[in-house]
Amino acid sequence: MSTTPLPTDTAPLPEARPADPWRMPAPRPRGAVSEALLAALEGSPDDARLAPVTDALEEARIDGPDGPRVVLGEDAQLALLVLYELHYRGVDGVDDGWEWHPGLLALRSRLERPFEAALRARVPQPAWDGTPADAAGVAARLFALAAEDDGPSLSRYVAKKADAAQARELLALKSVYQLKEADPHTWAIPRLSGAPKAALVEIQADEYGGGRPGRMHAELFAQAMRGVGLDDSYGRYVDAVPAVSLVAVNTMSLLGLHRRLRGAIVGHLAAFEMTSSIPSRLYGNGFRRLGHDTDTTWYFDEHVEADAVHEQIAARDLAGRLVEQEPVLRDDVLWGAALCLAVEGDVAAHALERWQRGESALGRPLATA
Amino acid sequence: MTIQGPPDDVTVTACPDGPLLVRGPATILGPDGEPVPRNRATVALCRCGGTAIPPWCDGTHKVNGYRSGPDAPAGDGGDHGGDAPRPRE
Ligand code: FES
């Protein structure tokens, strides 16, 4: 996936914390679009001044034939991340009234159209193989799709080779999503009904700790971050994360926030769960090899057990029963699954390539622990 | 195949080529007869024998070639297994 390089600012990340730690800190701009957007969001939605953002989008030729390439770059991906974040916990210093501002939503859709086109170009619709499209057939097809995935294995590298700095980078790289783990898929709940809805709630309840905040997967991830000496505050490493990772996170938000794409977010979740239990064991092994204790590896150990449950529920009761209910969603479910494998695979390929060259997988280095 | 008791009771779902999914308040006993701590509402019991975290499934069945055999007829009377006689798990 083509990305433009991050600005060559190698200064360590600032240690400043946002005024409101529950929100994402306002990130540093990565180009004209994100710069104009962040400047506009400093103002009030009641006195919206969005013309500079529109101009920057024109200048970037986001609506042109090259739009799908441009939208995968650092600048546009950061802009999308910020726009989507308004629907999660918000951005530090940004008025909550922006979330449903019609002008801002119009700008978002100008980014989303080429973004979706880019994803469709990256991941063609997988063919249905002729199995009956009932719950069992859909589950079998999804498991086969995940098994056929021949993307590079980041977890095997971490198990055997990663050093302490790379292990920290891995967590920083994943933190933009993992500190809000499960949230993008939760958008799908009110869009489903009956059996698939019950299945999604069953999975998500477990993701959120089954009523115990300390077992919430995002909390376990925060604990792992602290274990390797990282700051676990929400969105802390956004500035360090390259576009390829933002693409993976923005993909989930795109699929989750559009009811039209509910089949795809369901397929995405199924594929995510199907590619988690075995890699989680390998990640855990890597962190144990590096001398980390069970508090730090708990996140991975938990996912070995949890995702072996979730993948079964996601395949049959969620994806399978959804396709039985709404057969027209069959191809979207498959595409969402393939998309998950592709964009997550791109992150793995990026990190491996950098690490094997002895370079950082991040756009900006972490301060040493 | 799902073994279904009264509503709100325990159900065990045999996942094709995979684990047994247990929902409801079942107590799982270890070889010593002691209850195995359950950390989640729905658990997956390994039936391929390959897991590293017994009695739970850890996804290993996907890479060790485990096949559970043809499906048993579903409890709703649905025909998932053709005319084959009811297989033993
Ligand atoms: S059934 Fe899943 S590991 Fe044995």
C-alpha cells in the first residue's frame, strides 16, 4: 500500500499530557489537509470556518483520479482519524458540537469516498466458492479465507527475534486501535437484529470484560503498555504511528459507522478473531522470552483463550446467521473479512520490513524506557 | 449439533472441526475433580487434543488437521448431514 513518508522530524515525542486524558490528544498535522482541519477544529462549530480545509482537499486533488492514492497517505489518513475520533472519545481541545456538524460531515465524505475506492482496489471481492450460504457454509468459507491468508507473520518474528525496543514499538503501533479495542465493531450492534445481534453482543460483552472493567481487553492492553514502559494514555502515540496503521484503524471506523457496510464490519470482526488466538500465543511467547511477567503478557494470554471462543461465535452465529437473515450481505461479509486480512497484513509487512532493515517501524522514535 | 436443555440451562455446541462451545452455568471439572476456574460466560472446550491451555481451545485445531467428521443432524430437525447415520462425536 503506498504511503507518503512522515515529516522527517526525529525529535522524541513531547511528554505533554492532554488536559482531558479520556480524549485523544490533538495530533501534529502531517500535511496541508490535516493542518487546515486541526486549525478549523480549534474554532467553534457555531462559527465554522471550513473553507481552508476544502481548499486543501482541492489542492490535494482528493476528488481526482489519483484520490484513492492520495487518501492512503499520511496527511489524509490523519485527517480521517481525527474526523472519526469525534465519534469515539473526542479530540483534546475540540468542541463536541463538531461531531454532527453538517459541513464537517460533508468534508468527511469527500475523504471517505476515495478511501473506500482505494480499499476496494486494494482488496477485490473474494469469490463465493459455491458452498451453500447458510451459517455453516459462511463459517467454513470465512475459516478457509483466513487459513489461505499468506501475509507475513509478525507474531512469529516477535516470538523468536524481536528485541525489547521492537516489542515496545509493536505495542505503540497497535495502541491507536487497541486502547479502544472492540469499539468500532460495537457500532454494528443496533444495526443487527435477532441471532446475529445476540452473537455480536456475546462477543463484545467478553471484549469489555464481562462486567469487570479490569478484564476489559483495552485495559489489559494498557497494562501491557505500562509493563514495557510505555505511557498508556489514550491516543498517546498517534503522532508516532505511520499511515499504514491509520489505514487499518480508519478501515474499522469506515465499516462500523456506515450501516450500509454492516456486512463488511461483521466479516472484519470474524477475520480479526480468526487470526488472533494463535498469533497471541506467539506474541506472549516473545514477551516472555524478553523477560516480561504475566501482568504484561496477560493481554496476549487472554486473547489466546478468548478469541478461540469468539472466532466460533463470529463465524457461525454472527456472520453465518446474518447472511441467512440477509443473503444480499454475503459478499460484503466476505469482502470485510478479506479487507481485514489485507490491511492488518500491510501493517505486519511494514513493521517486518523496517525491523529487518534495522529501522524503526514508527514514524517517530519512542523515548527510551 | 447442539445439546440443548431447558431454556436458560446449559448448551453445548459442537463446532465443526473445532471445539465444543459451552454456554450457561456448567461447572467444568478437571482430572482431579476440582472445578476449573471459568473466566468468561461462554467457553470453548478443546476436542482436538492439541491445545496448550487444556481444557480450553486455543485455536490449534486449525493447524493440526483436526476433523470432527460429518455433522450430526441439528436439533431443530434441519438436515445438515444427508442420509448418513448419526455419527458419534
Ligand atoms: S479444539 Fe481448538 S485447540 Fe483443540
